[in-house]
Amino acid sequence: MAEFSRESLQQLDAAHHLHPFTDSGALHQKGARVIERGEGAYLWDLDGHRLLDGMAGLWCVNLGYGRQELIAAANAQLQQLPYYNLFFQTTHPPAAKLAATLAEILPGDLKHLFFTGSGSECNDTVVRMVRHFWAEQGRPERTVIISRHNAYHGSTLAGASLGGMKPMHRQGGLPLPDIVHIDQPYHFGEGQGVDPHAFGLERAQQLEQKILELGPERVAAFIGEPVQGAGGVIIPPDSYWPEIQRICKKYDILLVADEVICGFGRTGHWFASEHFGIVPDLLCMAKGITSGYIPLGAVAVSGRVANTLIAGGEFFHGFTYSGHPVACAVAQANIAVMQKEHIVERVHEDIGPYLQQRWASLGDHPLVGETRGLGLVAALELVADKTSLTRFPEEAGAGLVCREHSLDSGLIMRAVGDTMIISPPLIITREQVDELIEKARCALDLTLTTLSNRQGK
Ligand code: PMP
């Protein structure tokens, strides 16, 4: 692949490509990293450097790179029927079969699927669907959706509004009307010194306070990621989700689980709702549904909601690529491989606990204030003082320093502020987990040196 040098690609990229979630000015000064190929849990850049992909792309390449079963399924479907739509009383085999397969692996009575092209489109669908549901129930005033600060639900207008990211809201006058936020169950960041169980209950009970403040007759739904991903792998205390479910039931408010990251084995269950013991009315999935090989999302819908929608005439909503046949065929192959290789069980019983045990060993590092994780997703908090758990000043950019050292050490680890996070492919081996931990420790050591040198100056 030598027709283009790294430099010429970087120049073309800088001249014509506007990147998502990127400071373009800063990128142009530096030049984009060019990733050229992947195999298993590894990526290679154009200069031939090998990187262990500790983030599975963007939390999605669950089966790793280069799975022939997925590539063959895409090829076969491209030959058979590369595209047809699902509007106007039509279906095709990949969509019908995938809906049935998902209905089998989903928890509760989530037996109906609405296909989309992405996680953001799932959440836009949720907003329209729950409002339509309540209107059909004769309760059109039930329009408000409650979410959390620091949630991530996507980048479309509704997705970003449901999300609780202030910098996103500032660009474009969001959130949209009738989307409100309560505090997140982030114990390390916002509950220091409080018993975690009590903290989880307090944060969940903010939902009840908000419902009463708004008037229960106005509230349509509550949405949350079982484990907040982009917000920094925030795993709520065990008391949190059951209390949320109790409150939703009490006021007859729909519970929406955004499992775009958590679904498809990430937490050691097919869906994290099972781990937290909740039964959502709607569940969003994307990313791992195809191991990220091709875009696809789906909203799973419970019987009560589906029956109301079915009885309600036409739902004026859908995308050209809702249930794209090639994406559905890849998802079907992805699920088949997961079942054949017992991927979910392996994350639950073997590789998940192994990663968590090894990740916890980083807790002795002088920079680490907390380690946490579940299944194959984990985080650690960088602190300036391990005893008082004081953070570095924001301008120190400790997380970014650590991310760069990690990359230089051959590991892709992501920084959310000063929270370092990982979410590796589910096919990662024990040896690769050892390599990940060794590289993460190396990055922490180098970060400590960099930050100490700077302080000394
Ligand atoms: N919901 C969650 C929980 C996510 O993590 C993401 C993406 N990181 C989205 C929704 C949006 O998905 P997409 O980028 O496919 O639109």
C-alpha cells in the first residue's frame, strides 16, 4: 500500500477532511495518525508500528479485526441483495431473521426490533417512539424525557440533547425542549466520603424528585447507559438501578437502557440490564451488534410499547438504511460466532475476571486513585495525591499526557479528563491482557516522570 506516503495522506486529510470530535487546528499542526490495517486485537499504522487496541475501535470491534466469518457474510449478502428498503410493506431475509435472533437473546419481553444505522439514530428513534406511544395511550402531555449529566447518547440533535455533555450542548443551542438531566451516579468524582450504597440511592432518588418537580403526568421516560461509557466508565453502585426501576414503575414511566456500548457481551452478559437486574421497556444497541464491521443499530421494544405502536397506524419514522441487508447479515454472523465460541460466557467467567484482577493491580501505582471495571471494560483515576485523592489541575492535562505515553508504548487507551479507560476486543487473550497491563503501567510511569519534571521546573 505504498502509493501514498504517510505525509501525502496527512496532507490530503488536512486539506479536505473534517474529523469528528476533533480540534482541526491542533490536528493539522501534528498530522493525523494513519491506521492502515488490523488483525485480532492489534492495529498497525502506516509506519508499521503495532498497537494493542485497548478500546476495540470505539468500543465496537468485539470480535477483533479480520474475522473471516463476518467478511464472508457481507460478501455473500452483497452478491445476493446489496440493498433493499423495509418501507412500504416489504421485508428481506436478513432483517426478518436478525429481528428473530435478537428477540431470542434479549432479556425480558423485548421481542420487537426497530432497525437504525447507528446509536444516535436509536436514541432519536427513542424520543419519537416514546412520545408517539404516550400520545397513542391518550396521554400526549407525557413528553419529557429525563437523562443524566455526563451521559452520552450520540451526536444527532436528539442524541446530543439526551446526552449530558455541556460542551456539546453549548454548540448549537441544545438540549431540545422537554429533555432534562439529573446527576450521575459517579461515586469517585462526586461521592467521595459517602457510603457507595447510600450514594447510589441518593442519585437514583433524584429521579423521583425531578418527576415530582415536573409533575408525573408530564414525564414520558427515563434513559440511561447501564455503565456510562464515554463519560468515563462510570459503574453505578448496586443500589442505583433497582431504585431507578422502582421509581419508573411507581410513576408508570418508561425505562430506556442505552446499551450501545454495554450490549453484546461487554459486561459479561449479552446485555448489561441483566447484570443490574433491570427490565427496560426499550433498549438501544449498535456498535458490538456487528463488531463495528458495518453500521447498524436497533431499538428493542417491549410488548406493551410494541402493541400500542402496532395498533397506532403508521409511525412516520425510518431511515433509508434501517435494517440494511448487508449489515443485518454481518450482525447475524457476528452473533453466530459469539454463540459458537461462547464469547459472553468467556467474558463472564474467564477473561473478564482475569482482566479485572490484573487491572486492579495498577491500583498500587502512585498516580492511581481508584481502579474499577466490569467484564471487559475498566477505568482508573489519575490523582496528584493518592491519600487525599486530590486531582491534578485541569491545565496539567494529566489524562492526555498518559494517553500519549500509552500510544508511544504501543497501547490504545483513552482519556476522559483524568480518567483512563479501556474496552478491549472480547477475543483478547490472557497473554494480551498481560501485555495491556504492562504497557499501561509503563504509560503511568512515564506520565509520573513527565508530570514531576514539569512540576520541578
Ligand atoms: N449511545 C451510547 C451509550 C454511546 O456510547 C454511543 C457512541 N459512543 C452512542 C449512543 C452513539 O452511537 P453512534 O456514534 O453510533 O451514533
